Amino acid sequence: MQYRNDRNGDPVSVLGYGCMRFSRKGGGIDMDKTEQEILEAFHAGVNYYDTAYIYPGSEDALGQILQKNGTREKVRIATKLPQYMVRSIASADRYFNEELARLRTGYVDYYLMHHITDIAQWERLKGLGIREWIADKKALGLIRNIGFSFHGSTEYFIRVLEDYDWDFCQIQYNYLDETSQAGRRGLEAAEKKGVPVIIMEPLRGGKLTIGLPQRAKDLIEAEGGGRSAAEIALRWLWDQPGVTCVLSGMNSLEMVRENCRIADSALPGCMTQEERDLIGRIRTVISETEKVGCTGCRYCMPCPQGVDIPGIFHYYNQMYTDSKWSGRKEYAQTNALRRQPSYASLCIGCGKCEKHCPQSIPIREKLREADRALRPWYVKGGAFVVRKFMVRK
């Protein structure tokens, strides 16, 4: 197992255990199977375990397993405050104390503000007194590192990153999301500030493995040097020195063993030029199913009306390179959950964007098309309901 240091100089395994997808049995978590998998990872050197308040049964299961096997002090637990549910500092205390009880621990190694999509969410938390709350918890040794997990645009990520002295952060990042969400620009901004970055969705929920087009699978078979699609995608991440730890939702012993094997050689600069070129060809194959030839260059931005043009096109394309459900779901969580959504319907047709587009995309026409696809009536209704719950003033 390879390790990279956090801001305190403590080693963090480059492979982290994502605890959202524990196997389930009889309506609950399959504790025997999950315990075997966690212990397999632990003995292979994995020391970072990521869970959250809203992952059903996850914190409690992890706490039970670590307590039973006497391994709590030998690992790092990361869990998250459901900031969208917090209405006061008293409620933050209530959630935090409940998490400590579930995890059977007296402190959290890495604590995150969960699912930040917008600088406005962080501003709301600051207004409640969250900075003072964090300082108190750190002074008491109850929180050792503070961070945030992020789903939103690069610009908002950088604003949140720069607004506070974060110990770490967590982003969705993989070779298909290089120019979306926080993206490579966000990763490099965090690296420049010395903020460790934890990676979620490194395989895009299986899209970069079993979900690849057959032609991409054939390319990997012919040119991958015996490496699997998962190994190539993980190596692409570990090749980058700004990546501290990559989370994997491992739910089989075979997956644990394979990922730990790959992590043994996960050093910055580990990829060959041939591997990088192969990923470029895989991207080209995937892009053949896209609806808009947007490269995410952002020359069209900023839009005078606040429309996130490249973000909208990214998720519109994702509906066809991945699945309609995936594109709509991610678009909803990164856009609809902002304080001020940047829907395509805000476009007034000024055409400023089209004058700067290197790809000569008919942006105004494609925005209307994308909006119809991404926000059918039932998605609009669902977003309205979720906003009432997660977006607070």
C-alpha cells in the first residue's frame, strides 16, 4: 500500500474504503460479509474509511466492526455533517454527537461539511456560527481535520476552498469529469494551497468499467498491457500528485484484493505516455455518443445571466454517454441545489457565448434542447421538493 501525507504529515492510504455501498441482507447491512471485507482492506494497509450521517446503517456498522476488532485507533474515520439539515449550532451538535455514538468513538479524524454545491451554503453555515463551532470541536480534540465534500462548478469550488483554512476536501473526479465539477482546475487549486484532496466516484459508478462501450473495452484489451479498465482509471488518478486518497465502494473480497494490489504501485507519475494516450482514445470513443461537442474550455463564460453553459452540456452529454438517469441526477444535485440555480431557461438569447466558442457550437439552440432533456416535468417537480429540504436560507 502506498501512502500520501495529510496536512499534519500523517500518512493516509492512497486507497480509501467508501462505506456507502456496504452489502445488504434482510433489509439491513450484511455485517458478516462487510466485516470480512473491511478487515481484508485493513490488513492490506487501508487506513481511511469514509462514511456519512445519511448513509443508512453505515456509521453504526463501521463503528461496530472497528470496536469489535480493536482497530479504531489504527485507522482514520471520515464522516460528514448533513449541513443541509442544520438549522442551528444546537442541531449541528445533535448530529455530531449522534455520529460519535454510532461510530463508538470519542473523536472523528476527518469531518466534512457534506454535499456543498454553492458558496451560499457555506455562507449560511458561517452565519450560524459554524467556524466557531469547528474551532471549539478542534480545540477539544473531537475533530482532528475539517473539510468539505463538493458537488458543483469549478468556480464555486475554488471560492469555498479559498474562504476558509480547510484541512482537506473531497471531490468527484475521474478521467470523464476532468473539466466538470471541481475538475482538474479545482484539484490543482487545492494542491497549490496545500489542501489534500480525497476523490469520490473514481470509476463514475461503474461507467468506466462495466459501463464502457464495447469499442473502448476492445481498446483496453488490445492496448492496456493486461491492465483492467478499473486499473487504468485508478492509475490515471494516482498519477497526479494532488490526489491524496481515492475512495472505492468495495463490496467483495475480490474487489478489495484487486484494488489493494493496484494501490501498491500508486505513485505520482506512475502512468506511461502510452497509457495516457490510451485514455485519450477511450474518451474519443465515449464522446461519439455525445449530443454536444463541448470540450469544457469555458471560453463562453461567464454568461451575463448566470447560465452554467459547459456544466449543462456536460450533463446533457452524460445522459447519452452514461444513462439518462445519471445525467439528470448529477445535473440536479450540482445545479438545482444551488441557492441560485443556473438553468438554461435563464438564457435570453444574447449570443455573446457563441462569439467566443472555438467549436462553433450553436449554444442557444443546444441550451434549449438540453433543458428539455435534463428537466422534464417530473425532474422539475422532484427538484422543487428536494430544494425545500436541502437549500436553506
